[in-house]
Amino acid sequence: MNKKILYILMVLAMIAWGETWVNAKILSRYLSADELIFWRFLITTLGMIPILWYKKLSLSISLPNLLLALVSAIVLALYNNAFFMGTRYGLASFGGVLVTTLTPMITFLLISLLTRKKFIYQEIVGLLFGGIGTLIILEIWSFDANLIFSKGNIYYLVASLLWPILTIISAKQKNINSLIFTFYLFGFTSLIDLVFIDFQITNISTFDSKFLLNLILLSLYGTTFATTIYFIAVVELGSKVASSFFFLVPSSAIVFSIFFLNETINISLILGGVFTVLAVYILNQTKRTKDFK
């Protein structure tokens, strides 16, 4: 894919991801996290079929890639559980800032450890900014353990660790079209959570239009489109470059949360978000070696 087009699609994908925090907050009032994961990825997988048909792609996949998709699906299911539980107990805007700014920094750290590269000065500054920003977002000065380690915050921190792991694992796919890999990834994720809910599926057709609209937006726009584009970028641009686009998500998550959830945004979230976004920017300006793939 042309890199300029991919960059534009990644911007739209990140805006879509910002919206998903609002979708998840609304949807978490209706169903359990596991049921929401099942429905999200079932619709997402079905939504990919027309894309695969249009691209005339075969569903054939090698055993190593199939196993890689399965392992990635387990991590994706765990991430989504933390994602939905976090929005259930916490603010959508808070998660949209904390998770999406911590994720590229943790990705950078993990890749650096795995490749055993020494940190240069600019990278240390970037990580320092990120650490300060995270502490500000968590309002560490309050010394209130119940606030800092609230249910919502814990789930968000877990999600922040799981997505970089997923990013690094999925980057290992070889000799396969990213759309095919993503199709199996989404399908496996839905099947995994079908087991978790003991095959007891809620009839969502009885729910109101608000639920159905948010589920469609979350599944088709925020997942079929956005996540597919992201995994294409992971393969074609590298995991570090792909993760750098995350800085667009916090601002869109905040805007959507204000308009659709009437959430109040405090100065700590804004200031901490600025620090962490700067951290991501600094880290992605470094002349570090080749991306980990």
C-alpha cells in the first residue's frame, strides 16, 4: 500500500479508536465484557468478508501463522476484557488518554529490551516525560491508594501492557496478507469469548437503537476498519512507527467523551496527556535502529 495513503488511513483509524472509548462506556451498561467481546468480534469478522471478497484474497493460511493468530487472539481477548471493564468502572476520557499514551511507550521499552539496545539521551528524556505524564494523570500526589489504584485504573494499566504485547506478537506474521491474518485473529477472538460465556448468547435485537448503533460503530468502524489498518501498518511501517500514531487517540477520546458522555475533564488529565504525547513524539524522533519485526 502507498505510504501516504496508509498514513491518512492511520489518522482516520486513530480517530475511530478515540471514539471506541465512548462506545465501550455506553455498551458496558448493557452486557458483560465477555459478551461484548463476542458480539464485537463476530460483527467485525463478518464485516471483513466483503473486504476479502473485493480484494479476491484466499483464506488459506500456513500453520505457523494460524497458531500466531490464535496466540494473538488470546492476548486481544484479554486486552478487550480490560478495555470494557476499565470503561465500566472508569471514565472513558481517562482511559483514552492513559492507555493510548502509555501503550507506545511500553511498546518502545519492550522492543528495546528484546533487541538489547542501549538507551540514548533523547530516549531517556522521552521516557522521563512519559513517566511524569503518567504520574500526573494518576494524580499521584493525592496519596489516595483507593483513587490511584481504583478498579478502572487497574484495568486501564493492564490494557496498557497487553496491547504492546499484541503489537509485537502480531508483527511476527510472515508471508501472509495482513487482512487474512486479521480475519483469523478477529474470528478466534470471538470464538474464545464464546467459550467464556458458555455459549449463552444474549439476543441483542431486543436492545434499543442506542446500543445497536454503538455496537456497529465499535465493531465496523472502530475495529474492522481501524484495527485492520493498524495491523497493516505494523507490518508495512514497523511496530514502533505504527504505535506512534497513538498520540492522535487521546485528543479524539477527550472530545467524544465531552460531547457524548458529558464527562468533565480536569487539568491533571490535560497536563499529563500533554507530557505523555510529547514523550511519544520524542521517542519517535530518535534515530534508533530497525524496527523489531
